[in-house]
Amino acid sequence: MIYIVEDDASIRELEQYALQTNDFEVQGFPDGKSFWTAVRSRLPDLVILDVMLPDEDGYAILSRLREDASTRSVPVIMVTAKSSEIDVVRGLDHGADDYITKPFGVLEFISRVKAVMRRTAADAPASREVLRFGSIVMNDLSRTVTANGTPVELTFKEYSLLHYFLEHPGEVLPRERIMKAVWDTDDLLESRTIDMHVRTLRQKLGHAGDVIRTVRKVGYKLDAEAGDETT
């Protein structure tokens, strides 16, 4: 079941029709209130979420989804007329799995939905319960992270990025590979998104974040030796 939260009836109906003709089960909602009522009855497999809504905006809804253990892993695609980098980053930081700006083509819309659904299915098998590197400890069951024994609060994407690093310790991870694994895109024009997330991740981890090393002109890797490579 895919839930669409969109106050513009014409856009909502177009999205519903496009998904239904591609054999998806769909239900649409004009506002946050009706959406939450439906969520309490049935969890969706994916949420198509508009940013500008009449009651609760999309960012607030997304934050609530990610804060609740029962809805934390539900994939979300944000849809908005805004296209500035800060708006895109804000959506990703709140935990969006993808981001589409209006106006968009139906083929692009369906392609994005299928890509997110594929990735969700691929990620379904549980990974190791606890991942460690140096003083960084991630517990996947409780979705908690500690650095030097101190709890660290991460956004959804920061958590996903750190999880990917912890799964590949000591391995050089090119930006293209990181973008594909964490953001499901190989568009290097968006690679600055990685750099911004790495920067905030290091800040939140404190000294423990020094193990996230920059491999110049390539990407990043987890290395016990602090400092960035310059060659």
C-alpha cells in the first residue's frame, strides 16, 4: 500500500492514477490529519509526501514518522515545488529516501517509486545487530549510536551513512558508491550532499569522528589513523 499526502486534488489524482496503472495499491489524503488516521489502521509500504500542506507540513510529518519506532523504516519520497539545495538537504536530513520537485514527469515519478521500493526490499534482511569501529558503537535493533560511551543523536540519513561506513571498515568508498548505497542515485552533481553529511557526522561524533577519513578526489573510508589523506 502506498499513501499519497497531497492537498492539490489534481496532482494527488494524477499520482494515484499513475501508480494504480502500474499495479500499486494506493490511497490518497489531502492533509496530515487524515493521513495519521489511516496510519493508525494500516502501515503503508511507501509514503509520497508533499511539503506544503494545509495543517501539518511535510517536514513535520516526516520527523514524526522517523521518531516513532513503528513507522521509522517506512520509506518516504518528498514532493515539493521547492528546488533549492537547502530544501533538498533539509528533506534528506529529516529522513527522506528520495526527493522529487514539481513539475515532474509521470515516467520519472514511477521510476523513483520503483527504485525506492526495490531498495527497501533489498535492505529488508536484518544486518548484524551491533556494529563497532574504534569507540563508535551502533546498535541496529535499538537504532542507537554511542561514541566513547556517550549517546549520539543522528538524523535518519546520518545514521544510514554511518551504518554504511561501519559495514565497510578500512575500505575506500568512492562518492559514486556512497550516493548509490545511501541515496540510491549515482548523480555526482549531488555529491556535495555526502560532504555536508560527513561534516555534521564528524561533529556529532566528536573526536571519535576522526576515523572518517577523506580520500582526496575519491571518497571516504573508516581508518583508525586520524586525519585526511592529501595525495
